[in-house]
Amino acid sequence: MLTLTRNDFPGDFLFGASTSSYQIEGHAQGGAGQTHWDTFARTPGNVVRGEHGGRACDHYNRLDADLDLLKDLGVDVYRFSTSWARVMPEGRGNVNEAGLDFYDRLVDGLLERGIKPAATLYHWELPSALADLGGWANRDIASWFADFTEVIMGRIGDRVWSAAPINEPWCVSWMGHFLGHHAPGLRDIRATARAMHHVLLAHGRATQVMRGRGMDNLGAICNFEYAVPVDNSPEAQRAARTYDGYYNRFFLSGLFNGAYPEDVLEGIGPHLPAGWQDDFDTITAPVDWCGINYYTRKIIAPANGPWPALEEVDGPLPKTQMGWEIYPDGLHAFLKRTHDAYTRGLPLYVTENGMAAPDTVSNGAVNDTARVDYLDAHLARVKQAIDEDIPVKGYFVWSLMDNYEWALGYDKRFGLVHVDFNTLERTPKASYHALATAIAR
């Protein structure tokens, strides 16, 4: 069981669960268009066993039953994402009414069950037709994304409780364009720099569109990793700060301070598009809250080669199935740091936090005690932050159910609910029942 319960948090504190569209819906149905993830997954060597999101958890056809799982869990909020290619198969122009109808049913189903719908417009599945035009490296994507925002929020924007444009700008830009681990699978610093900037520009344009529609409770969602130098040498200290710069500080600073960190500009500055400095009025379009996605820390060592000249090394702490160290103190550190240096009083939400584990069903149950312990430890750091007058207003677990874990296929299980990817049977885990008990009103 969880040590902390709803009674340990303020009365307006919200508990929730998060998912994303491509990871659960089943993209090869309902008129959705091709995405760069479909292409990436079908390129040999990119994804475990070449697995993709064509069927995923078949959430598209099992919507009501999955929403009932949320209701029985007792969450206040469900954070979901919308698929650009489901709504606009080519990314521009033609609208797929079946896609809009699906998100209509999703939002209405949540409201009928007394759950607040929290929409994220983009969680990584770029329409292939836009990838063909350069995707996030093309400045025009900010306008394309604004047009998508107008279409999707024209349908559901009157009923969502909150909305955020883009999930985890670092993953969209760095993971996909520098490391090559995610779609589009590039290893190109020029494309990376442009994607880093354009993803924030698109965030700002989408925020302006939603404000123009009279929407409020709009936010920004970034992911964070706590960077620790491998030793006390100046070289290691510099490497860890560089990692922290392009991972953590770059996006927060752009969104809330209207500037990019000088130490990051040392590496990407020469590759940014002309006139990037003039875009901060759009990038800093006011938001009402900030979402923090946090999972782990990384040990950073210096390395030879061009900027950023660093590498990750194995750490000593217990790890999740992802190989990520379990370091709850990092969550508290980022809540405090975000509040003190960037958001300065805006409400904060932990929009993702959770762990992967090799869960199996035994006698109809999944005894994932390690996940219960993980959630308990991180909730304790959230409470610590609240006790220090940091305005943390909610905590959303990643994820409601096991799903398609991107380049790792269907091996890594983050869910509160176990999914048999052959039969698609759902089995709530011990963590699901523990959270339900803890947050019951």
C-alpha cells in the first residue's frame, strides 16, 4: 500500500494518470494518416522486433472500457494526447472527421465519469507528409501546428479542463534529431538546433491560437533528468552542466525567461535559424501552469570529440527495467528549481512519473510492489515541496496501462494496468489498487 493518501495533500490537489495517442490507440485504423513513427519503426534496427503502433492497446475500439478503468481508479484528471495524423492525415488540409469524432467521444466519456480531460496536442507522431518537408527542422511547422491546433480545439477546446501544446520538447528535438533514437532518426546538429527552436515556436503559436479561442488553463510540459558529474574534476563538472543545459535549462529558459542559456548556445548557436532571437515574444506566450515529467538521474562524464563532449556512465542506485536509476530527490529538486528560477509562483503539475518493470500476470494478479514503492517515494517528495510552499497542484502517473514504448517496442511495462499484447486483456496491477485506495474520496 501507499504510505501517503489524498488526506496528506491539500484539498484541491489533483491525482491523475497519463497516456499518449500513438502508444495506446492503434494508429492503423480510423482513417489516421502515416506518421514518421510508422516509417521509423519499419526501418530495420530502429525498434525492437520492428514493432509499431498499428494496433498498440486498441484503445480506439476499447475506449469505454478503458475510461471505466480510470473511473474505478478514482483519478481526478486524465492526461491524454491527440494525434495530429489522426485528425489531419496529411498534416495539412483535409480533416478526418472520424478522428475528431473519436476525441469528441473521449472527452465526453471523461466528463460523464466526472474526470477532468487534460489534452496534450502533440506526443511525437508527426504526419509523414510534414516529415517529407523537413518536419521540425522547417520553420513552417509552427504555422502547420497552429492550424492543427485550430482544428482539434475547434472540436474539443470548449470541454477540456487543460491543454498543453507539445509533450517533452527535448525528446522531440534532441532524441529524434541528435541521438537518432526516436523518429525521425537523425544525427544532425543543425537539424537538432532548428528543431529545438521550432518546437518552442510551435508551442507559442499553438498557445496563441488557444487563447484566441478563449481557452484558459494552458500549460507547457518539459521532461527533466538530474545530471550528476562522475567525479569532482572540472571536466566532469562542465560535462554535467552541459548536459543539464541542453536537457533541462534550454527549454525552461526559452519558455519562461525569453532567452537560451549561453553555455548551450556555445554548441548549437551556429546552427540556429537566422532571426531566432526575434521569436521570444511568441515562445513566451503566457501559460497558466508548467508540467514536469521526471523519471531518473544520469551520471555524466567528459568525453573526447566535438560539443557536447560527454557521455553517460552507469550509476550505483537501484534501477528500473529501463536501466534508469531511481532517484526521488531529483523530483523535489526540479520542482523547487522550476519554481524559483522560471515559473515563479505558477502552479506546477507532475505530469509524468512512473517506472517500467517486468510485470507478469500470476493467478489473475500482478504484484508490482516495486512500482508501489517508487510511487510512494516520489509522492513523498511532492509533499515535501508543497510543505515548502512550492505550488504543486497535481501528480499524474505514467502510465494508465502498459503500451508501445517507442524504440523499445512492447517489452517495457510502465502501466498501472497490465496489457496482454496478444489478447489485449487488461489486468489492474497491485499499484492500481494501491493508488485507488490512497486517493479514494
